[in-house]
Amino acid sequence: MTQKNRLASGQLDRNTTLNFTFDGKNYGGHPGDTLASALLANNVRLMGRSFKYHRPRGPLTAGSEEPNAIVELRSGARQEPNTRATTAELFDGLSAKSQNRWPCLAFDAMAINDRFSNFLTAGFYYKTFMWPAAFWEKIYEPIIRKAAGLGSLSMQADPDDYDKGFRHCDLLIIGAGPAGLNVAVTAGRAGKQVILADEDFRMGGRLNAETFAIADMAGADWAAQAVAELGTMPNVRLMPRTTVIGAFDHGIYGAVERVSDHLATPAKCKPRQILWRIYAPQALLCSGATERPIAFENNDRPGIMLAASMRAYANRWAATPAQRVAIFTNNDDGHRTAQDLHAKGVKIAAVIDTRADAPRSYDYEVLQGAQVSDTKGRLGLTFVEVSQADRSTRTIECGALGVSGGWNPNLHLTCHQRGRPAWNDDLAAFVPAGTLPPGMTVAGAANGLFSTHGALKSGADAARKALGLKGRAPAVPDAEDAPVTQTPFWYVEGCSRAWLDQQNDVTVKDVKLSHQEGFRSVEHLKRYTTLGMATDQGKTSNIGGLAIMAELAGKAIPEVGTTIFRPPYTPTAIGALAGRMRGKEFHPTRLTPSHYWAEERGAVFVEVGNWLRAQWFPLPGETHWRQSVDREVTATRASVGVCDCTTLGKIDVQGTDAAIFLNKIYCNGFAKLAVGKTRYGLMLREDGIAMDDGTAARLAEDQFVVTTTTANAAKVYQHMEFVRQCLMPDADVQLISTTEAWAQYAVAGPNSRRLLQKIVDAEHDISNEGFPFMACANITVCGGLRARLFRISFSGELAFEIAVPARYGDALMRRLMAEGEDFDVTPYGTEALGVMRIEKGHAAGNELNGTTTALNLGMGRMVSKAKDSIGSKLSERPGLNEPDALMQVGLKPVKADDKVTAGGHLMNATGPVDARNDQGYVTSAAYSPTLGHMIGLGFLKDGSNRMGETLRLVSPVTDLTVKVEVVSAHFVDPEGERVRA
Amino acid sequence: MIINHPLLGPRDSAEFVYLGAADLMKRPDPETASADDWHDYAYLRDNPAGVHRELWFHEGGDRSILIVTRDTTTHEISSVELAREVASK
Amino acid sequence: MHDLTPITALGGSAPRVDTVADVTLTEVPDVALASVAARRGHEATCAKRLKTLLGKAAPEPGHAATGKDYTAFWMGPDQWMLSADFDTHEDIAALVKTQLSDAASVTEQTDAWTCFDLTGPRINAVLELLCNIDLTRFDTRHATRTSIHHLGCFVMCSKAGQSVRILGPRASAGSLHHAITTAMTAAL
């Protein structure tokens, strides 16, 4: 297919043709094209359907502010809805589809909505789908969801990768137009670390779209030369295809770099996009300006676009939407479009200027004091009707109409920290004002300086000021410096269907209706009419809505105010926000020192926080987890088992005040603990609730090794630092985590000592006399390797924990297995560990659940009255010490086959089952292979005085009622004889 | 936000863990404090729209706890101190 | 001499080496580490003894210093991490404690960390995808703690823009290695 509307020159590589499809039809374009420019060159104006009325639409703009030309790019898993054709860089093989139409773009069944537009006015949804309320979820919402929305998702996982990154600079320049380029050149030559980011793939901004000269060269060439010079500076980083989406606190900016969006698929291992966090103490916003439309009857037909965008298509992309075009303007800028297109051989049907004194031209007709009153053409513009100064009407044939209502500075980023812009009467536009984000300066058109000279000069000046550069300012190259005044002209009187927000189908009439119905705050207007709430966030439409509101309210525009601009500046893919943190990489994984060995043994792993721990070790023939777990428990209690407990937090506490420090953080006493001894410790929060428990081993007068639960390791360390730095600043205490430094294994069971004696070097006496219960020591194993040994037990058996430097953990585990063969040593996982601790009645996370006190846990007497510790005072509160306080108890089913489940509640044997009669709840439950039935731990009102009582364990959720007997929580070896054996 | 660490210079607030109001440092004297004092300390916090002294733990850094004086309405930080040095005075 | 065979943090018997284009990531298991924290009231003595041990002043915040046997970097107020060759200093904590005596608390840290060297002319392109260090000012002998994909790590600059050493939590060596090699392929 020929590119019928392709003009001469432009910034395209004409030697290469790129083939692409739109709605299945083949077209050709060139490198440098966007999808929109290539389609226009191929005489395609119709590119989409509107959101609500499904009106045929073509591109309104040539940039990221585009409301209409929204398409689906690519197919399969890479299908990407709601992509602006005006920014989609053309590549060979690109396939695009129009959206929001069925069955096809030229005939869309849902366009019937357009006929019922009188019913679909502002607030339609609010008014219509109110009653009956029950209909909302079942009927209204599904229908609306189906009919509304633009593109469709592929419903497949995004196959591409996204990265996040961090960059630092002295100066971030946002926008590489004339202002931004001159800033970059000034700052770059001064040796500053500069980042220049621009959303376009070609830097230069409007210079690429204009025919102005700078100095003695074309503006686009000047831009290219500046970019080339900047490219040679090692201190300047050019970031094209990068949109700065937000200005955050203290000079942190978010920016999305589209690394591979212009390729069919990203290169191998390369990301699709990168979300950069840019740290910049100074930033220069050089984001330019956006042209604004004028609203008139049927102003949304394909072919009607902003005049400066039409000019950009002609100059930069050598494309015109039609061979015969008209211009509708209220300012001089519209005439530039006419001149440039005329110079390129496009027929100018007329320039329709609202001003009675509009400049005349020899090249084409100018209609002074005229307005466009209506347009024709169902799928594309064919005629415009003009109401002339003398009130006569004239019909003008044209395939495109360029509309210019003046310019608005792109000041969005100045408002990201609640800065509010100010109205400038000369420009009839909002300009940056008030409190800008710290370190931000605005230059060029973004600051209301619309001439090229103004952009260049303000850029250089702002750069020098922001960076504190001294010396004489370099000369500003010659450039156009036309004075700019803008007289507001928002809409043509008497129109009924004049579109303000073309993406969300909001008309002038909707705004008037909203005002009539009392929605008079600008924020209410926005939500009631949905003006500015589409993917373009009203970049071309908000100002028109405000102006009409102001008019209706008889106020000035600044009195009406603006809505708040928030990040992101343009739509941002969720994938970019996620970066690499997807699936398995959502968080880091921590492996225990015995992990590879456990993997070889076929262990089943469970995630515990970030840790992967062996849950159980199935043997051949075992088909159910209970078989493995029961065997592991039984074998450990019968002989010896080994479990990796490295994951417990270990904190090295040293210093002459270490014991005093532990006295403060634990509710029980540590000052008198002898060197070589370990003690159980309970930590309270200041409000008297239990926080964590563990052991502290005194390895020297001034050194303890404190253990925490796996889950609370980081939190406990943080708490200890708080106490050390904020409450005991003068104490001589030093803390450091050593969790991962040591591979630590529990060796439990009646044969544990015999097994360890084969490994611990002979000079260390680990007999019951030489190394009694709760002893600890630095020892050596396997012929001299430094190790730590603790005689502590979680299982209730004779048990030890042995630690060696982590790199030897794998070898030590294999050695324990080899040496343990004589005793049928059994590795056990977290399930067996859990069963054994329940059998022994040891509290764990289920019991230390953030609501329980030392008293509840049966450790009330541990809270020392002889000293002050964190939480000791508030643990004495009467409310926590009622006579019927919950007490930890054991529970066993009256019928041995009955189930005990955690989470169930305890009720008296008779009486109602309700919250008022609640007696407590079950925290942990397991099948005890030792006892041959299920057992549970729980909290029961006045529990310690209710041994032997029968209760009902109920779980209304699972419809469970079981009779249970209250027993001691110490199901196994209640006298503790085994641990001392 | 950027917190200007007294020893390390400007650091991203993402490296820190927020620990709450700096009043947490004023733990009541266990010898003399009343039940009300303890109640206030454990449960009552000001929630000012304006200047707030608060604790930030540099978990992803040097493990110092900093007292950051921050305007909660603008995020402007007017002072950053090492909590241990302040507590030790 | 004991007879247990160590494995590296990545689980191998030999250190892992990965090269992408002109950047190489090398697992470095032969580093012994110990933390040194001055005892309260003995800060000056500790600094003095550290100076003797290192042969130069203990590094300032954000910095590292390399002496004859030991390299030290600043970890926190009056706290440093010392590293030395593993073969000669496996029991580094005991060796350092002998020198610093009651002026400091010393804790073995060797196997708390996994150590990687990242070298090559374009390492900054890799690092900027991993952590928020200001690479425009990260000069030789600078050292800082930073977060790499949610892992608290130390990064030391051995040669600006050319070589860094990364210490990360040992148990997450696999995740850290994955993050770095992924960034290498993405950036280079």
C-alpha cells in the first residue's frame, strides 16, 4: 500500500520500510515513525472508538497527551491494551488493533449508545444503577464491566522482565526541548553530573516539529548537534524514551525508561522497561507545553486534531491527515500550521480565526472573526460548517481540521507535592507557582515562556542559578522570539455535543448539567462527569472544563481552582512497579546449612519467613506426611534425632554491662547466671504482653549468646538496639547478629550424648556430670574445629544443640548421620519438632501470639520483682491479673479417636455455645505418636485450677464439637527426668 | 524521603525502619512513676500536624537510631540526631 | 586438624565464577571476618590498638582501609568489620581479640556472610540496577551498607568503577547471586 499522505523530508529513514498491520491490514512506514504518523501517512484517520458512546475517533495530538488514538499493541501474551498510537514507535512486524469496537472499527454495534446519549449524561451511572441495591453486584456491575473499559488483557502472564534501578546526579533535566538541551549543555560544560530525560525517542522536543532556525541552522539540526555534544560528555547521561512520572520527597524522582517497547520482543535477557529512582538535589523541569483545543459541535471526528500536532506530523514525520485541510484558531500559532503545511504542498482550505483582526495571508484564505459551528463525516471529517463574522454560514470541504486554542504549560510535576499553579492573565493559562518540590526550577514553555528564544535563555539562566555557576553567561543563539498573548476562547456558543474530554466522552453540556445539579467544586465536577479521569488524565481537557465552570459560576478561573495533579504523569505498567520482584523472586530465599544434604535426602520443605526448612524427610513407602512425622518423633524419643535449628535468631551480646542489659530486656533475671550456663528467657513488650522467648548462654563474664524465635529475629534485634541506644545509652553493651554464621543442629533423644561423644573431641567432657542440663561451652569437634555446645531441649528429651561455622554445617550433618548409624539416627523436620514441643507443653508462636502475658503462659512467677525490666510494671496491671485469667493447659480428647483442632474454642460441658460463655481457645494441636491420640495446647480461664474437667471444644466454622479433658500441658515426662538424664 | 544521617550523609528513608515518636525514649522511672505515667508512656501519642520528633532505625545502614525532627505536613526535616548521644546527655 | 570439608555459600566445593561481557562475578570463600566494637569508655584505646593492628588509622564512616594483614571497614559508630585471609586467619576473632583485649568486643562473622567480587570496566551499569549507592561519588576505599533486592549487604569499592566487593547474608547467597547475575545480563 502506498503512503498516500506522505510529504517530503521529515526525520525519517526513508531507505528502510517497516511493515506493520492495523486491524489485520498491511501498511508500510519508516524508522522514525510513530504508529499514528505511519497510519496518517497511509491515509488512515480512524483509529479508535470512544469510551462511552463508541464514537469514531482519530488522533487529537502527536504526543503522550493523546486521548483518542488508543490501541492494542502486539498479540499473544505480549498484547498490550490502551497504548497511545501517537507515542508507539514503529517497528517492523508491529501489529496493532483498535479497541472498544465490535465487530469492527468502521461498524461498531455499541455505537447505539451514541443514539441514547440524552440518557447517558453526566452522573448516568450514579442515577441509574442505584436501586435495588441487591442488583448492583449481580446485574449492573457485570454489564457495565463488559460494556465499559477500553482494551482487553491477554489473560496470560507478562513474558517480559522489568528492572528497577537507581541513579544519582547533581541536576536532573526533565524534557529535552530547546530549554532542556540548553540547560544540559550549560551544566554539562560546567562538569556537573547531569541526567537529561525525555519521553520521546528523539530528543529536541518542539524543535523537531517546527521549521524555526536557531543561529544559522534548522532547529532540529541544532537539537541534534546539542545531543551529539552531550553524548561526548562522560558526566552527562542521556535518557531518551524515559518519562519522569513523579516528583517525590526531597529530590527523588520516578522515571520509566522504555528500553524495549520499540522492539518486537526485548533482546535476550534485556528488560522491557526500567523504573528508575533518580536522586537529584536540583531538577529543571523543561517539559514544554500542550496545545489546548476549542470545543464546538461534533469536534471529535477523525481528522480533527490540534493544529500544532498537525504541524508536527507534517514537519517531523512528513505526514498529513489529508491533502486538503482547514485550521480553526484563536491565536497566531494556528497560522504557523497553515504556513508550514502550505509550504509542504498541502492545500489549505481556509484558516478560520475567531479574532476579527486575525493576520491575513497571500497563500490561503483567512476567515476573520469566524467560528466552526458544526462538522460532517461519519468515519472521518468531510466538511466543516463555519459561522462567519457577518453571521452567514459557509461550508468548507476538508479532510482534516487543525484546532488551536492556545497553549498550557506542562506543569504537572510542579504540583506533585501539593504545589498549586497560578493563573496568568496574559497567557490565559496556569503557570507554575507556589511551593515547588524542593530543588525544582521550571524553564521554557513549562514556565509560560513560549518562544524559542525564551526557552533557550530561561534554560541557560536557570541552570546557572540552580548550580551556582559563576562567570559571564554564554550568549544565547539567535532564535524566534515572537510575543505571545493568548485570548481565551474555550467553546463555540450554542453547541450541544461539543467534546471536552474525548476519551471519557464528556461534553460542554455535561459540565453545564453537573453545575446545574449542584456539583460545583472542581473535584466534584471531575468525579461526577469523569472529566479528566481517563488514561490521559485530562491533559487536553481539564482547562476547558474549568473555564466553563468558572463562566457558569460567574467566577474567574483561578477562583474555581484546579484538581490536584498526582503521579504518575503518564500511565505506568504494573510490571515496571514490580520489577524483578515477581513469583519466586518476590522475596529472597534463605537456605539452611544442611539444605543441600536435606535436598539429597528428599526432604519436603516449608517456607518459614524467608527460610526454607525441611518439614519432614519421607522414606520410601511412606505415602502420607503423618507416617513420616510419626516415625521421626518416635525414633527421636526412642534413640536419637537431628534437626537443623540454624534459623533461630542468634545475637551476640558483649560488654561489661551485658548481664545488666539482659536483666532489662528479659522479665526474668540473668545477672547471676554462671559462666557456662544457659537460661530460658521471656521477653515482654512494655505493655506487659509477651514478645518473644529464647535462651541466653553465658559464654564468658562479658559475653552472652541470645537466641530468638525464627520469626522474631529481626524484630528482637531492633528492640534490643532501641533499649541499648535509647534507654541504656551509657551501658557498655555491644550487639551483633550471628544467626547465619553458625550452623546449629539439635541432637535429641536418649542416645544423643553417645552420638555426640563420637564427634566432640575427647578433651571435652560432655557426661551428665561434666556437662549437665543447661550447660554451654566453646568446644572443638572432629579433631579441632571450633564449635559451641548447648545442653538445651525443645523436645523434652536428653538433648544438645551443637554449632559449627556455617561452611562446615553440611559436613557436620553428614558426619552426624554417618556416626549415628549405630543408633539408627533419624533426621527430623519442623513438623516433628512441633509435635514434640506440643507433647512437652512448650510455648511457641501460636502461644506467644501478641495477646498473652507471662501469667497466661504459666510463667507469671518468672517476672522478677527484684529488678526493673521492660514490661514488668505494666504486666502487674489488674486487668491482666484477674482471678479467672487465661492459663495455658493441655487438652486431650475424651474419646481417643476424636480430633483436636487449633482455633477451636472451649465451652463448659453444658450450657449455651456463644461468645459470652467462652472459656478459652486452642492454640496448638497435633497427633501424638507417643500417646496414640491427638493432643492440644490452649488457654483456659482459671485453667490451672480446672485439671480433670471435661469441656466441649467447638468450632462453629467447621461444625466440630468434641469433648476434651483438661490436663497438664506437659504430656511427656512431666517431671523433666529425661532432659536431665 | 532523604534523611541526612549525622555520620553518613543523605540516605534514602527506605533504608530505615520507623520506630515511632521520640517520646519512647522518656521511659518512666520505675522507682517513682505512677500507673498513669506508665499508661501514658505505653499508649498515648501525640499526632501533630506539624513538627514531630520521631525515631528512625537505620536497619539498612549503620544500625544507629536517629531522632528525626520532621514536619508531618511537608516532610521537611529540620534536624537529625543520634539517639544514643541525645539519651546520654 | 579437623576433617570436615567446607562448602561455599553457594553450596559448591569450589568458588563460582560468572562472566558476562567484560564483567566478572567471583565468589570469594577465603575471607575471614570479625566485627570489632569498642567498649563504652574505651573508644580511644580501641582506636589506638586498631591502628597498631591495621598499621593505619581505623576508617572513618563510609570508608575502608587496608593494612598489611587486615582490611577494615566502618560498620557503625565505634564499630568496624575486619577481614583477613582465611587460610592464615581462620580463627580471626581470637586473633583480633588478643590484640584489642578488653578495649573491644570481637565477634566472629566469617560465615555470617557470603563474599563476591564484581570486577570489570562496566560494573557501575550492573550496580545501578541493584542498589541505591551514589556511584558518581563511590570512590576507591569507600564502603557502605546498602540493600540489594531486599538483602542487607556491604559494598566496598576496591577501585572506582572497576571493582567492588559485596558481602551479603550467607543464607541468601543463592538469591544474591541470582540478583547480581541477572543484573549483569540485563545491563551488559
